[in-house]
Amino acid sequence: MDFEASIPDYINHHLSESELALFEAQLLKDPSLQAQVELERRLRHQMREPNLPQTRPNFDTFSKALNPRPWWTHNFAWSAAMAIAFVAVLGLAYFPIQSDNAEFRTLSSGQAIQAPVIRIVLHDFSELDKLAATYDLEVISLYPTAQAVDVTPDNLSDEERARLMQDHRIRLLKFLEPGTF
Amino acid sequence: MNAQIQAVDKDEIYEQRKREDIIDRQLLEAVARQRDEGAMESLYHRYQNRLIPFLHRLTSDDALIEETFNEVMMNVWRKAHQYKGQSMVSSWVFSIGYRVCLRTIKKAKRISEAEHQLLQHSDANESYNFDPVNHLKQALNQAMQQLKPNHRLVLELAYFEGLSIKEISVIAGRPENTIKTRLHHARLKMREVYGDSDGF
């Protein structure tokens, strides 16, 4: 048995029973080994640091790295987002959002009305109510800035139609085809 | 009488380590088979108590300690299925740590040398108060740092972790005789320093 090499195992209590008995027996009769064991113990005692505050790594931070998403899934998500945005922009360019809000309606705005419509431009917009009452017109859209109105006639007879076309309150009149405006 | 005390201590330590190992094995198995993050968290906290003090002796750089510890635990997470059960789980974890720590020591040495160069100029004008106790600790600490990294780790594992030569040989992946030789050289170096400073 190499007694000198066994000192660390002796101090750390790792010798087997038979090894321990041998070592202890040698220790009793060998002052040099006793000195080495003593020196070893003092050395360890000297090197032992007091309990200093120590770093405590955080598991929550660490756990994020346990199952990282592969790099291509990041790229895939990014690519998918870009494709969706591209399709959305393209779609909006071809099919702009249509609004029923009269505030933004213009004379060129399309409407989905399947009925005969007459677009009338008046000399005086305040005459609209009287005109509508005279010919039994139903107002569909108003364009106040243009002094114009879209109306749909309710069973307008040929005679009424002729009178309407010559009404002095009307500056301009146009019959629009259903569904085309 | 002394031998009897040693035997009792040894039995207690052995039983304690056996109990710890059973828990470690269950946790590692859950990590390997079910990729159980809860089990990993338990292992993480259990080894924090053992590895962090060990790492603190290698470097005082907190960021480096955290980086090293997390690297060791990440290896445990990834390689859990490779554990064959032939050694104690702690020996297996330390064997992973051993390789990571060898790199840490080299890194810490570079940082320490850079810091030393920076501090040399500022220390030059400061008065020096001699403290024999701290002087011995500093001398031993310096001697530790000057040891070859693989000698130093072997000494750390024997002195502070209380591991046997057989366990250290498993951890380092080297024959027991190699460990004995490394330990011998390291202890000799430390004794030289201790002997020189003992007169103070």
C-alpha cells in the first residue's frame, strides 16, 4: 500500500476497512506519515474559505434554453408573416375597402342598388324636399357639395317623367342604369 | 478507537451519499425519458449547492461562474440519456463539469492576468499592510492558480469535494495512478508554499 498517496482517501474517509487498518497501523509507528497527515489537515483548514455570498443562477432564465425553437422556425414565422402582409397589401390594392359612410361617398362611388336611379343636380339644394314630394321620389344618396342627389322614382309615369325632365328646379338630370353605378 | 470513529463516519457518509444518489438517479431518469423540466429544475438546484462553491474557488467572476454552471447543466439536460448508471450520478455530473471547468480555469486565468496588469499601476503607490493570515491564504490561493488546470481540479475535487481517488479517476477519465501522481505533485506544491509561509 502506498501510504503517502492514500492520505487524501484517509482524510476523506474513503479507505476500505482493511486499508484503514493498515494505514492506522502504519500511522502509529511512522512519525513522518503522522507529520504529513497533520500537514495535510492544516493545509486544508487554511485553504477553506469562509461562507461567502455566492452566485445563484436562475433556473427560469436557464429553462428558456432547454427547448429552444430551431432557427428555421423563426425564419418560417417571419416568412409567413411577410407573405400574409404582402397578400394583404396586394389584395387591398385590387379590392379597396368599400364604405357605406356617406361622408366619403362621391359621385363616382359605385353603389349596389338594383333599381332605376335618377341622378339630379339641383339649382337650389333646399328645393330637394319639395321636388321629392312632387314626384314621389325616394332619396338614395345625397351629395350636398355638388348640389346633387340620387333618387329612385316610385312608379313614375311617362307624363311625370316628362315633367321631371323639364322641371325648372333641376339643372341636370341623368337616368342611371341599375347596378352600374 | 480512531479507526472505529473513522469507520462510523465513513458509514454515515456512505449512506448519505447513497441516498442522495438514489434521488439523483430518479431525477435524471425523468429528464432522460420524459424530458421532465420539473426534474431538471430539481437537479439544477441540487447541483447548485455543490458546483457553485466549487466554481467559486476557481474564479471570482460571477458571470463566468453562472455561464460555466449553466453550460454543465445544459450538458446534463442534453446527455441525460447517455448516463449508463455505472457510476454515481454526481460523478457523472462532475465528469461533465470537469471538462467545462478546465476551459473555465483557462478563461479565468486570462481575465485574472488582464486584471492584474491593470491593477499593477494603481497598487504601486498604495501602502502595504502586512497580514500574516491573509498572506498565507493569498499565497496558497496564488499557488493553486499556478497549478496546471488538471492538477488543480484534481486537488479541488479531493480537498473540497472530499471525493476518493477512484471517483476522481472516473470524473477525469484517467487511471487512478495518474490521479495519484497529479495529486502528489499538486500537494507537494501546496506544501512548499505552506512550509515557506508557516514561519510568519
